[in-house]
Amino acid sequence: MMELFEKIKTKIESTLCDSFVEVRNERSQHVGHSAGGAHVGIKVIYEGFKDKTIVEQHQMIYRILKDEMKTEIHSLQIETKVN
């Protein structure tokens, strides 16, 4: 699981240069939920989010993690902020 979290962090940071990325395991919020895949929470602070709507900011993150969303991530909670 930690490998996935590091991979997520690295992918976002390498795509959104000079961003701050925090990745959390949100599994505890889904107790009794038997779905496969990781439950992930991320916080991304990035100057490039300026002048973008929250939807556009989240779309940027989903594009970066599109492969992981298909196979490894079941649930993704995103918090974005401008630096």
C-alpha cells in the first residue's frame, strides 16, 4: 500500500512542479466496505491551480492518476489549494 502512496505522490509532484503533495490512507473511513482497491486522500497545493475552478483542479489530478484509478484506487478524496 505504501508503494502506491509513494507512486501517487511522485507522479503528482513530477507533473505539477513545485507542488506540495500529501497522501493519506482513508481505509478506516470505509470500515465494512469490501470493495477492492485503495481508499486514498490527497492534498495538493500548487500555484498552477490559480485561475482554475475546483472542478478543473480535480480534473488535472484525475488525469495524472488515470491509470491508478483504473486498477489500484477504489476511492479518491481530493483537496486542492493554491500556494
